[in-house]
Amino acid sequence: MKKSNFSFRQLVYGSGIAFLMIMAGCNKKESTVTPAPPGNEFLTTVELKLTNAADATDTMTAIWRQLDPSGNASPDTSKAILNLKTNATYNAQVVILDETQTPAVNVTDEIHDRVNYHLFYFQPTPIPASSLVISNTSADIPTSDGTAVSATGPYLNLVVSRTDLDNNNPPLQVGLMDNFVTGAASNGWLRVVLRHQPNVKNGTFDPGSTDLDVNYKININ
Amino acid sequence: MSRLKLVSIIVFMVFSLGTMAQKGPSFIGVSGGISFPTGNWGKANFISSTNGYVSDPAGFADKGGFGSVDGAWFFSKHFGIGGLFSYGTHKTKNINTLSAGYQDSFDVDQVATTAGSYKMWSLMPGLYFDHRLWKKLSVTARALAGITHTSTPEISVDVTDSDIDDGTFVQQSASKTAFGFDGGIGLRYSILKCLSMRLLGDYFYSKPNFTIGNTKRLNEAGRLINNYNQALAGFNVSLGVAYVFGK
């Protein structure tokens, strides 16, 4: 065997360099951006189904409809009206449909599956500033997000409270099921907003984005 | 099992006693190669959960690179005692699958996911074996046991919907030291009087029980790993050189 020129020192130096190269090459992070797949449902139709808590035969449905997914056409609000009795309590249910598909798709089921990051808001107007309650359990919408308070009235005597809870820990309200409590005869509007709050839902209005924002005419007689 | 142990001990003693007069090739060597994760650790599952957390055993470990230093003192012709230090990394694989799971879970327009790597070092003493097959070519083997220290990758997920950035939540990196073992077999070829090349295949195993922290997980949806107790095992294939003493 011929005499070797290789030394132990050369082995150590070579190994050290190779080791540092491995360390440097393996510390990069992996990154990706994932867009949503095409084909999400449109929220074309929002129904409020009310049942008088004192009279199960006293039911009504108000329908807000916008069949143009681009939103350019005016919505059909001819049935977006609730005629409520004075001093009554109604159990309410929100139903959302996609009527661009045949048969229409009930999007409520999907929202029900995703209650942990969806939250409905219900804002009666006109309302005095003293009645506007902003908290993580209130269904009122802050003035900074569009609620106009009135100093003079006449006010709409309607209070809406959510009755269903999600699966977060602790649970937060959702708003697919609600109570409508009326007072004295009055007229006004009810604004219904669905907030989509992915991993930011905390009971307040501001986090997230708006999935729908619709209005109903309210008559209390 | 006990019969297997007895046979192993007898074989070891026969080889050792019969060759005590001669000494095998004590060496110190370096090597590097590719590591292939196995089991759940190397899997990548699409996890979508809209109404609660899901703890998934898939570790998303990609094949990785490693480097090692080892050496052994041979007290007989065939058997020696020695040790191994190795360091390696495994990137997070199929990050698109991970990201798509969060996108579907939160029903959002876009999810941007960034993930680091598993980092792993081991320090293991144990038994070495060497047997010359033909002229310069020998078969080698080793059975080692010791400690393995592993850190898991940090995974950041940024959620955007309707052009609104809903913030970033993070699965934090966790570290743990655990018992591990390594068993390997390979070939050694003498290219110079004191220098050999080595080609080795090893199986490695450890099972650290990680407690993993997560930040900014407000709503119960999507993959959430608070605890990871899966075997970190796989196969290493390495090529290296060894300085053989006393030649």
C-alpha cells in the first residue's frame, strides 16, 4: 500500500466545513400562500322567520333578496317587511339561501357548521344613544360601523337578543336563533349584519369582515 | 425473545474471545447523508375542521440532511465500543396541504403559511462491529443507544378574508430530549492506508413527548397540536470517510 499524504488534521478541517455547509443549507423556512378554491355560495336571500312566543299560529317571514351576485342590481325588498304586535315576544330564526343554484342551497347549514367564527348583528333604528349597548354580548352595531343614533325619535321599540351559542370555549353568541321583543307601537328599520370573523371572533363587531348587510322595514302595531 | 438474546451473546463471545489477540480498525470518521422519516411523523394529512379543533398525528416531516461524527475503539478483531454524534434537519413537507386545511377550516380567501424545520441531534454510545469481506472491503455494523434532542418547527398561519388581514396564529417550536437508539449496517472500503470510505444505512428511533404552545388561537376550528407524542423514526443513508488508527 502506498504511503498516504492524508492527515487527521485534514479530515477534521474538511469535516468542519462540510458540517457548516449542511447547517447553512437546512435553515430555510418553507412558505406558501393558499387561495380559496372557486365555487363558494352566494348569499342571495335572507329570511327572518318569526313565531309569536305566546301564539304558535302567529308566524311570519320577511324576505330580502338579491339575485344578482355582482350586487349591481337593486335588491328585492318588497317582502323585507315585518309587521309585529306591540308588547310581544317572537322567537326568530335566520335562514340564508343561495338562489342562484337550482334547487336553492340552504347556506344556513354551512353557517351552522361554521358558527365558531360567524356572528349576526341586529340593529333597530331609530334608536337613542342611551339604548345603544356595545358589548361582547350585545347585538347592537357601534356608531363607528354605521348606526345613526337619534336625539329626538320617534324610536323603534324593538330589542333583539341572540339565543344560540357556538362551540368555542367559552362559548360565544351566534344569532341564527333570536328573540325579538317589541314595545309600544312604532316604525323603523332593522339592519341585519353577518360578520365572518375567522379566528378573531370575540363577541364584538369589529374583527373580521362582513358577509351580508341587509335591512328590513319594521312596523309594530 | 430471551432465546434471541442468548444466541446473540454467544455469537458475540465467540467472536470476541477468538479474536482478542488481534485488534480491529479503531477509527474516527465523519459522514453525511439523507434521512427518510417513517410513520406518522413523515405523513402529511389534509385537515379541515370548521366546528372544533383537530389534533392530527401527521408530522409533515420531509426527508432531510444530516451530518455525523463517530468513532470506535476496537478491543478485538471484530468488536469495538464507540459513539456517535449527529445533527440533522427535516423541513416541513407538503406545506400546501397544511395551508389548504386552514383555508378550508376558516372559509377564508387566503391563508399564508410559513414553517420551519425539525432539528435533531443525537449523542449515542454503543457497540461497533467490523468484518473484512474481501481485501479492502469490510462489512460494518453498529448498535447505539443514547439521547436525542429534537425541536419541532414553528408554523405561522396568516389568515386574510375580504382583503382584511385577520392576523397570524402560531404553532410554536417545542424541544425535548428523549431516549433514542440507532442500528446500522454498511460497507467500509480502504482507499488509503489510514483512510476508509464508508457507506451506511441506519434505522433511528426516539419518541419525545412534546408539549406545544400555540398563540392567538381564538376560535375552535382547524388543526391544533397541543401535544405531539409520535415516534420520530426513519432511515438514514450516509456516505463518509474514516481515519483508521494504527495503520
